[in-house]
Amino acid sequence: MKAAGIRSGDEVVVPAFGGAEVAGAVRAVGARPVFADIDPLSFCLSPSAAEAAVTDRTVAIAPVHLFGHPADMVCLRELAQRHGLHVVDPGPGSTVASIDGARRRQSAGYLERRLRGVVTPAVALGVQHEFTEYVVRVPGNGRPDRDAFKHALRARGVGCYVPVKNPAHRTAEFRTDVWLPESERAADETLALPVEASMTKRELHRMVSACNGLGGLLMDAAC
């Protein structure tokens, strides 16, 4: 943060969903993190939401590459240029060795073609998703479907987990009254499924069968 010239009293726009670590880095230099909403498809900082969060005290935007999907750096840099802001480089994001990465992407393709009852990850045009985490959405029906789905999958031997339990603006450390609907919905609906490079097709098939059986019930209940 200091390398970007961020000082005490400055404001830095950060994503609410998955942005707790970068918000902590902003606060560590005495600046104030200002939380903005995410793009619902990539889960990364929304350029339009970031622009709406800019004030006359804003000096930088600090995006995060999430789950292996890169943030929209082209639009964020154009936004920064229009407003005379810095973009804090998030680095290349989480990467995996080329062979492991290829296997993860292959597994992700297998899951995308076969999973029903959950919303599979979207990939923006022209980018490569590393799938360091395979994060789906479990549709909500006014009940804690994601959590029930998680417990049911674990009971069937699927090591799933909630990737972001709370958006940063809803944590004790950074709590604010701002309402960021996409970040809050993502925190309520997302679930990470295992896509380790070592997984066999049989293991993937078993996971698909478990998800589809449960997901079908959830989708039927929503109708």
C-alpha cells in the first residue's frame, strides 16, 4: 500500500466479498477501506460499483482476483485513469503448476457439463479461470439451503466448504451500514466443491451424483 502512495486519511476502494485481507492492509497504513460490491458472475470487484464508491478522498482501487478468476483489470484501470487514482496491483492471483492447472480446468469442464441444481462458475470472455476453488451457488428458497446442502454433501463424503463466510463489511473488524446486495447474496449462496488435481473421474462422478440428487430436490422446492 505504501508503494502506491497511500497515506493516513486516504480512502481506498476494496471489494466487500473476499476483500478482508486487502482491507486490513489498507487500514494498516492508516487509510480507510471503502467497500464496493462485486460482479455477480466473477465474484470480483465490480467496476461500476467501484466507481460509485469513489469520493474526493479516494486515492486508489484495490481489486482482488478471487477463486482463480481475475478481476476486470482493463475496466478498473480505465476507471482509475478517469478519476486520477492508483490501482493497487493484486498480483497474478493464486496459480497452480501447469499440469495441475490443466487438470483442474478439465475437472471444472466435467462439472459444468454435468452439475444440475446448482449454478456453476461463470468465466468472463477472454480470460482463463484457474479454478483454484470451484465455487457454485446453491439457489435460495427462503431457507438456509446452502448450509443444508453443505451438511448433506459432507454426510455423503464430499469435502465442500463455504469460501467466504461473511463479506468484509459485515465482519466485526470492518462493520458498516452499507448495503451491498451482490456481496451479501454471494456470502449466503456460495459453496466450494473439491477440484484437486489428484481427483479421479470416478470421484468427480460421485460428487456430481450427490450434488444432482440434492440440487434437484432444492430446485423442485423452489418452483
